[in-house]
Amino acid sequence: MGMKEIPYKIYLEEKEMPTQWYNVRADMKNKPAPLLNPATLKPMTAEELEHVFCAELVQQELDDTNPYIDIPEEIRGFYKMYRPSPLVRAYCLEKKLQTPAKIYYKFEGNNTSGSHKLNSAIAQAYYAKKQGLKGVTTETGAGQWGTALSMACAYFELDCKVYMVKVSYEQKPFRREVMRTYGASVTPSPSETTNIGKQILKEHPGTTGSLGCAISEAVEAATSVEGYRYVLGSVLNQVLLHQSVIGLETKAALDKYDITPDIIIGCAGGGSNLGGLISPFMGEKLRGEKDYRFIAVEPASCPSLTRGRYAYDFCDTGRVCPLAKMYTLGSGFIPSANHAGGLRYHGMSSTLSQLYDDGLMEARSVEQTAVFEAAVEFARVEGILPAPESSHAIRVAIDEALKCKETGEEKTIVFGLTGTGYFDMVAYEKFNNGEMSDYIPTDADLEVGFKGLPQV
Amino acid sequence: MGMKEIPYKIYLEEKEMPTQWYNVRADMKNKPAPLLNPATLKPMTAEELEHVFCAELVQQELDDTNPYIDIPEEIRGFYKMYRPSPLVRAYCLEKKLQTPAKIYYKFEGNNTSGSHKLNSAIAQAYYAKKQGLKGVTTETGAGQWGTALSMACAYFELDCKVYMVKVSYEQKPFRREVMRTYGASVTPSPSETTNIGKQILKEHPGTTGSLGCAISEAVEAATSVEGYRYVLGSVLNQVLLHQSVIGLETKAALDKYDITPDIIIGCAGGGSNLGGLISPFMGEKLRGEKDYRFIAVEPASCPSLTRGRYAYDFCDTGRVCPLAKMYTLGSGFIPSANHAGGLRYHGMSSTLSQLYDDGLMEARSVEQTAVFEAAVEFARVEGILPAPESSHAIRVAIDEALKCKETGEEKTIVFGLTGTGYFDMVAYEKFNNGEMSDYIPTDADLEVGFKGLPQV
């Protein structure tokens, strides 16, 4: 078989784009544990879930048997506007590192939301539209998910209510304005628009909000008005399903050039990007067809996989959502101010948690300054300014490539470059000025979070 | 001939990318007028220009006979990291407008500099490196050119000194930090680092700077230290030459699907994007092979083509640069606060000025609120949040498509989408809040600028 020259960027043609999502749960022997009703501690039924989520998304959430689910025509049309995303051969980074390793990255930042979040946002908006809803509600912290959802709702002309953590609303006015430009209403949380918001404001008059509080408000806003549902950008099984488009495209692009990766790396907050990227490869591993190493990278300041417990826990700090079995630091764990806002989540996707617990995936935690060093090194040779979240994966990809340099091994490394850092310049400024520091929680710090775990 | 289905995005393969730039001056009967030495009023010689610019770039600046110039291997390597840029069929915009017109846009925003500026920045950095220089200096207003040059210099490990207009330095800290992340030194202008800066600070202690002042400082910084040259991101012939990669790719992509455009539209500040986009098509028109309509779009607040004079003028408000013959409002014209910073230039590329004067190109001016209306309409259906500059072209593309709706004509419209608006959210916020207004200079306003034109 002749060696084809590998271009800098491998693009699929439109006709090569996936027409179905891949549901990795179908191939798992040990299925992820079901969501529990916090009142009864029994598995949530479809009917219960449909009060909060769109009906068809509930089906996807509960479906752990069908390996492939058709991507509706309308969603494929939207995907064609910004997908396929490029699989890039990092020739310049390889040269800079002088490594024999071959490095590839799947770049999901080439859309206005700036990240992979749009892949699931458009799907969730589509099903809401199909169900005849007026709109959807959600929460956002740093704003990537909120931006993606605003774009998706604008496309389907759905109303979009975003509860944005007040401190971000004030400190990140640019993200807020992108959402408003796409027609979303953005409310700083806590707010006077919900009962839970009013209560929190009464108890904590000066609070700048939290993601947990914003979730509670968004859920209340969805369930208290006719024609609305709540949507979520990570953690859930349905989100991993939609994000499988990342892995399917990656695999198709690699297959075109007969490339088999040795290691696949992704950053992990709630797990949506990593789960999406590795799903089809994990499927091959689960079916015994091929073997790969998978590495989840998390911040040392919020180490849910590497130092958390595998237990039932609340998905939100406000404790209004169902219980999920996952690797968790406890819903009461308050991560320190790490700039990778998207990775500051106490838990982890149930699916990824089960795969990790079964020894099918590795996890590694990295410190913030080392992450930004990798980000800047990458940016200067590969051009793209990466998001702090994505840079966690860059750090470990570089580390693995440097190991190859020592051993002389020509490993093929693939990592997920989930997004761009254009709205993260405050963090870069801190790094550029030498003012960034690291923080690793002590065992005692973690004990505080673990003590709050529910008794299930 | 069978009709091929046209995908949402037409990508060229790497092997289809241009290997030569196209120099439209070679095919012009009336050549653009030469730059004049402001002291002698005689054409600038290569020797004189080489005090300020890199030697090989001076050759390109003066060459109006060779139609094709090889793109060096090293530049083509860098281009492969972010090029080819997609030519997008605006299916969703067409549907929204219900127009029979077919709309395409060449999207140059998919790189960290956020615009087409990188195409020339990497070329200019390459020639500086080849000449053995230590570094380059430049000025930047809004920061797109400075960002592009910082990225290019990081790639070739050249020192990069950017003089950033003080008001932007303070109000646009994010752009500043992107440049610093790529290793550039960014100095607010006027500064104490140059004689001209000191002088200006002495005369105007509270000044927030201007582009003209920053140019003067950058030129002084380049010419007063060994091993440095000054580089410029627009207006010059060499820049149009490098930017021809936009038009060459566009033409190659259209040719693949046997598409012939009727109208080609671009925004015009100094002319680098428009000149690059239309060059190869203009070449066909100049050689009598085909006919196209070309429309340059400028802000009504800074109407150099539509209301300016065709005359010799200073390229910079500081009057340290050579004189160029161009459509100009006078180097003393102060445009009102229009948010499209990249279009607030008093003059216009000499090449484009000559083509316009010869009746080979049209020009249209549009008002700011109408531009942002078009920007938001576009963003909501096509996903991409456009830069205010680029949105001038969107406005006219939509206007032309709506005319087709009235007449029923199926015209093919191509426009240049030069960049993204992620760093322009202050302007979007103003628009979203209904606080944006229009400004059109009176004839008396323009007379002030015309009075300052040099007597040549």
C-alpha cells in the first residue's frame, strides 16, 4: 500500500460527513448507572424527565441499546455550515519539539460559539422546535454554551433564555453581547425573575452567583412557563451522543489516510468533548476490534477523575437536578479560581465515569501554569490561540510527544482542540505578566466535598 | 455539461492552492502612479525605499510588469496551516432573503488574527527574515494588523515592535494581550521611546494618539536602529500582491464548479482585501476575456472613493511617508467615530484608485446602522459573527440580492467576508441597545481635508 502524503489539514467532503451519531453505551458491557429521582431514589422515568427536557432528547438520554441514531436532515444542514471541522497534522509543533511522534488535532473552534458546544446546541434546539415549543432555558458560566445555544435558537427562531452567573455577566460583557446579538435574553443570576433567585438574593444580598444557582433558576424558568424546556450543554448522555460527530469525523479522516492513532487525548470537564471524540474509537475497543490508549486531562485544581469518588451525587450545586452516578468531588466542592471555566465541574459524565472505572480510559491532572506554557508554545507555531480548557489536552499531547523523543517511538497522537481563547485574554494577560499561580486542593479540602455526598 | 451539486463550503485541496501571487498591475494599461519623495517630488527610488522597507518587498512594490510572482515555499507552508479558506455558499441567507440570487462569500476570518491581514503579514515577515533582519516595526489601530504581524513574527522568530494607538491600547486590552502572547512588544503611542513621540507628548500632553502618530513612531523606530525595517498592512502594491491569494483561491473554487460570478463585492479601507479578492477577475476583464461588476463598499462617514479627490497625498496623517496618488479625503481628514476601525482611512490603494478612475470598478458608501442590521441578519442565519468592516460588503451583497428578488434575476454574487467581530462587541452592544447613530460628513467637512492636500 503506497504512502499518501498527509496534508496539513484533512477535510472530509460533505458526502463523507456522518449521517448518524454513535451511541457508545450500546457497546458497553457495564452500562452507565441510571439517573435517580432525588426524592424517591428510584431511576428517573421518561415521564418524569419530560417535565424538564424535550421528549425526544429524553429518549436519547435513556437509550443504551441502539448503537446508531440518525442525525435529522435539518441538523445535518446546519452542521454543513461549520463542519466538517479540520483534522490538522501539527507539522510545525512536531518540528518545534523535534519529536518522531506524529501529532494530529481535531479543531472545533472554527465557529462563532468558539467551541464544540454548537454540535449539541443545534440538536437540542432542533428537538425543541420539532416538539412545538416556544423556547428553551439554560445557564452559562463563561458563556460558551450560552453562545452556542443562542446561535442554535436564532437559526430555528426559538426563544432563548440564558441565566448567566452574575460575576461573568459583569466581567465578560463581550460573551453576553454575542448572545444578545443572536437574540437571546441574558439574565444575571441570581435574579428577581425566579422564586429561587429571589430567595437566594434575600439570603445572600451581595452574592455574585454560581453555576449551581443559575441552573436552579433556568430549571424553574423552564418548568414554570408553558412551552419551555431546560437544556444542558454537557454531562448528559444525549450530549455525548451529539458530540460523537467529533469522533466520527476524526475517524473518517484518519481512515482516509490509513492512520491508526496510538493515543487519543481530550480535556474533561463534564466530559462532552472527550466523550464525543473517543466514542467511535472506544466502540472498537469495547468490541475487541482494536486497542487505543485514551487520556482524560483535568485541572489539578478540580480533579474529579484522578482524586474523586465514584458515587451517586447531585449534578448541580443547587441540588435541584436528579442524582447521577459519577466520579465526583461532591456537589459542595468549590474549585479554586482556575481560568479554565469549562473544566471547573465537580462531577463527570456517567458514561465516561463507568468507562474509567472499568479501566478502559486513563486520566491525568495538570497544573495551570504548565497548561498555559503549552498553550503559548502551541499558538506560536501552529497559529491558533487555544482556549485554556483545550490547552489541557495540548499539555499532555506535548508531554507524550516528548516521551517519544526520548524513546524514539513514532507514536501517533490525536488530541481534541475544543476551542479558541479569544474571550480568555484576561487569563492570558495574567500568564504573560507572570502573575499566574497553581493550586492543588489538599486531601482535607476534598474531604469537605465528599462529606456532602448524598447517602444512596 | 452536468450540474454538480454545490456544497455549503468549497475547499480547495492543498495541491490546488496557488503557488504564485498575481500582480494585477502587469495587466493594467494605465499603471498606478509612482510614490513620490515628499522632499523632491520625484518618484521614490528602490534605494530610497530600502531605508524603510525590506529589499525584496521594495522590488515587489515597484514591479508593474511581471504578472506572476512565486510564493516562496516557506510562506506556502504557513498558508497551509490556515488556508485554503472556504468559499461558502450562503444557502441559509438566500433562503432567508427569498432571493433567486446565488450568494457566495470567501471567509478569511478562520485564523487567530481574525482577518485576511495574515496573508501579507507572513510574507513581509518572511522577507525580513530572509534579509537577515532582527525584527520589524509597525503601527496598529484596532489591532488586527498588529495581531497578524505578531503571529507571523513568532513563526519566523523575529522581533516585533508594535505601536498601538493609545486609546486602543487602553480600550482594547484583549487584542493587546493576543499580540503579547505571540511575543510582540506593544507600546502605546505616542510614547517616550521615539523623538517624534516625545515631541507630540510635549505639545499635546493628554493626547490619546492617532494612527498617523503611531506610523511616525514605527517608522522612526525602524530607521533609527540597525537591523529593523517598517512594515505596513494595507494600501501598498506589495500588500495587494500578497492578498491576491484570496482572489486566486476564490477563482479556483468557482472554476471547479463552473460558476461565473456576475458581481464581486468587497469592503474597502486601504484596499488590501478588495484588491486581493478582485485581482485575478480584474485581470480577465483587463485582458478582455470576461466581464464582471466590481463594487467597493466604504463607510458613508469616510467616503474616499465616492466623495474623495484623485490626487497626490500623504499616506499618513503624520506626513512622514511618501506621497501616493490616490482617491483621498486629505491626510488631515478626521473621520467620525465609526466602529469599523479598519475602514477609517483617508486614502485608498493607488492600484484600486487607478482602476476606479478608469471606470473598471464601482464604489458605494453605506451607513453604519444599516451595516449592523445586515451583520446581525447574516450572523443569525449563517452562524458567523462578522467584523464591522466585512459587514459593509454583506450590506451591499444583501441589497443586490434583494434587487434580484424584485427583478427575478438569478445573479451570482460573491463577496469577501474579511473577518470576525469577536473583538468588536462594544460596537455590537451599542447596536443591540439601539444607541448607534449615523454620520455623514457635509461638503464643508470634506473641504477641510481637501485644503490640506499637498501642491503637486
